Amino acid sequence: MSAPVNHFPAIHRVVTGHDAEGQAIVASSGPLPSVVEIAAIPGTVFHEVWSTTETPAPLNNGADPTLGPLTLPPPPRGTRVRFVDIPPDTDEFLAHGAARMKQAFSQIGDEAASTVQAHSPHPLMHRTESIDYGVVIAGELTLVLDTGDVQLRAGSVVVQRGTNHAWANRSGQPCRMLFVLVDGQFDPVITATFAHPTDVPVAP
């Protein structure tokens, strides 16, 4: 059976700025210039909205920051905003997807983010050193953690504080999420708990 078609509309982005007299203007209005499907996970699409590279963020008429390479985490001291379309999990992906995660996370510029092990509850288990605000815009999703799952629906908001997790789509239909990622720093006490001698890497 073929996968459900993604009927989500294209994202329309409006960026404001200032003219020479300091008046508010529309700097750009239209579709996002950076929309990328992840080759190792067909149907997973990143829609890059904006990013900042420092805090406080300079309020200027600078260039579009989404035109560079796709990168999962936010820049140091920065932020990143994106939509992500997440396709339904397939039996093939659940059985063999873990072996493709190196390729998938390499395409989004953070191969080290993948934490999948032979015993992991989902192939997409990963962790970034950031606080992520994830909002379900349409569809349903399951937040997978080390110790259990949480069902999410349109309107659900997840405050992801650098924890190991995955987004599982068990609904049979595509899901669209909005993410705001903010650069963070792990508490050393928490960092010390990450390495587990019993972890068994996934065979390539």
C-alpha cells in the first residue's frame, strides 16, 4: 500500500525590515527558499523559516540566514525556526531505519545527534544541546522517550530540554510540526549520566 500523500500547504513567510527613514516595510513575502526532504527518511521535509546567530539578536536588514547548508541544531548562542513534515512510520523503517540514521543526520549537519542503539525504542532517537519548543500544527504524533511515550495532537506543545527522544508517527497520516530551537548548555550533572557501558551500537 502506498504511503499517504502529504497535502500540507506550502509555508508562506513574511519578513519585515526598515527602510532608510526607519519605517517598517515588508522585506520579503513568499514561499520558503529552503525546503529539504531527508533522503534516508522519504516524506520527512524540513521547511527552514529563520535563524539567529547571537543573543541579543541584531535587528537589522541582514541577508536571509536560511540559504546556507541545512543544520539540525541552532547556532551557538542562536535560535532556529522550522516546520517539519513527518510521514507515518512504516514496518520497513522501524525494522531497518536505524542503519540509515548516520546518513539522515549527516544530511542535516549533526551526525553526532543520533543516539540510536540496538535496544533503542525508535530509529530516530536523538539528542541536541538545545531547548526545543515543538508545536503540533496538524496530525498526530507520539513523543518517544527513554522511559515511555506521550501522545500528541494538534495544539500539543512539547518543551524539549535536551532529552533523548524521537518523534514516532503511528497515525497512518502525515504530521506537521513547528519547532523553535534555542541554543543551550547541559548541566554537568546530567551530562555525566549520558554514557552507559551497556549501550550496544547499531551494526552498520
